[in-house]
Amino acid sequence: MPEKNEPYVLWLASAWPNRLSPYNGDFVMRHAQATSAFVKIHVVSVVRDVSGVVTKSVLREEKTTGGLTETIIYYYCPKGIIPIANTFRSVLQYRGLLRESVRQVFNEKGMPRCMHVHWGMKAGLEAMYVKRKWKIPYIVTEHWTGFLPEASDHFGKQRAIIRKTWTRLLYGASECQVVSATLKDAMLKRFPGLSVSVIPNVTDTRIFFPREMPVHTKRFIHVSGLDDFKDPGTLFHAFQQLLKQVPDAELFIYGSEKKEFRQLAETLGISDQVRFHAEVPQQVLAEAFNTSAALILCSRYETFGCVQTEANACGLPVIVSDLPVFRERVREGVNGSLVPSGDPAALAAAMLRIVKGDAHWNKDLIARETAEKYAYPVIGKMIAASYDQIVPLN
């Protein structure tokens, strides 16, 4: 291996935006963009192409923007008849392509200061190998809701080999970074003695900021894929109750156009007042925040909830479930309201208070306090500082 020229950190991302899934792991990309203002970063991510949309073989794409270089490798691996054989074949391809790409980066740039794994499985397997072979330390950042005990598909339900490998990966890291104190507490209960620090998700305040736009005072916005843990049933039933007192209220949903929820809206008699939108670029979402009365996020559990800080960065108040993770960031009557999880009546009452104007929100204060905690320079410096703690520059 050549000597290291310009210092850099190698990121191994299990999830990263790509041509097949443009929003997959976009919060990881934002972490990288923020950190690359202070440290040169090279990200490697391997993506399976099941249907051959991008390639019928292997395709390597690379681009550099400022201090951030992205290498994405697509590999064609269609579904087979035998599920276990199909999984084994895909894992072998993934591991081989990731290892090959990492070697290529080393050959071109020399050895990195350290490695940073985002989402331990599957990319972290390569970090463990590189550490054994070249003694290069690694950090792991975890975002997965599965580490929370209340998650339906939690860590304890994973196959034994997955649990064992993930545990080795975490204890072998110089540090485990998580995005909330709630997730830190859950990690320490599962992995006693683990070195864990909290570095929140980042909010792009160049996109999310207050704008002079007409506000629809009876319009509420929800952003998610309407997965079960987002509790769409409570959201829809609460909105149904609100419509009894505010017939012209609106609910805009961004991130899902699932047929089952269109049917639920029709069954509840609220379909005329609910607007469904697919996932949209952040610029479009920021405009939607700026024209709404409040964001609603009535999740059963979360590790962070990026849309909450993005809405607040626009000066928009939020109505969120009264969960520990939201109590870390939402102050009642200041930047939002907390309501009992799974309680449609309480959620409807909070929405009604917004419509009536019972609370007076300081839009500029909400936006300013959010930027001070979650803007790119703030989070980027925190991550860069963690590298200095592990491998100080001479």
C-alpha cells in the first residue's frame, strides 16, 4: 500500500442514496456533507440491483463534491428460486465488491486515518477485516430503530449469527455514535460497557429556514412512509375527529401513496381533505413546511425523527408523541406540543388548539434555536472532533 498523502476518513455506508433508491440513507449523506467541510471523506456503498435497472453486471460510479468523494457500486443479483441460496449468493457478491472497492481506494489514496461505518450491517464486516489486517480503527454510527426494545423487528429477533456479529462489530469499534440519548440508553442496556456518544442528525438550514409564504392555518403536514411504527391509524382517526369541528381542515401526507391508506381515508370519510404525495426533494418539503400550520409525528417509537428538526428549522411548530426521544428536543409551548402516544382524542385536541391560535409561536426563535443545535457546521465539527480523539493529526 502507498503512503497516505492527504489525510482522509473512509466511510462504509450500509445505506446511501443511489439511483435505485434516491432517498435511502439520505440522513447519512447529510452527515457526510456536513463533516466533509472539515475532513476529507471517501464513502463507499454497494447496492444490489435485483431487477437489472442500472446494470446487468457490475457498475462503479464515482463523484467528488468538495471534500466528499462517493463511490457507489451496483451489482446485478436477481431473485432465485431458493431464498437461502439467493441470500448467500448476494452476500458473497456484496462482500467481494466492497472489499475490492476498499482496496482500490487504498491503492489510490493510501491508508485512511480511520473508518466510519454507518449502520453496522452489512458494511461493518469489512471494517472489522481492515482493522484486523491493517490495525486501522473504526467508529460505528447506528440509526436503526431495531435497537429499541419496543420495535416490532428488534435486535433480539435477529438470527443468532447476525446478533453475534453485530455485537463483535460494536465492541470492536473505538466508539459507537448514536443520534439521540434515547438510542444511547437502549444501546447500553443491550451492550453494557459499550463506548457510546450522542451526535444528532443534521438539518440543512440552507434549505429549511423560514420563508415569507402564505400559511394555511388549517393545514397539517405529516412526513413518513406510513409504516406501522408511525401509527397512521391514530393520525387518521385524530384528523377525522378534528374535521367534526373544523370541516375545512387539511392533512397533507408526504412520503407515501399506499393504496391501503387511501382506502382507510375513504372508509373514515376524510378522503376529500387528505392529500397524498410521494417522496419529494427537500426543497419541496421545505416549502410545504412553510405553508402549513404544524407538523404531526405521532410515532410509537423513534431513534430521532429528522422531519421534526427540519420542520422546526422552518419555524414550524410540531405535534409529536410524548416519547423520551422527542422530549429531548421539543419544549411544550415553545417549539411544539407533546401528546400521549396512540391517543387520537389528545392529538385532535392539540390540532384544534393550533387552528384556534391558542398558542403563540415565535417562528424566528424556533428556527434560530434549531439551527444552533443541528445545522451543518455544528454537527460536522462534532463528527470531525471525534476523529481527532481517535487518531490525532500530527
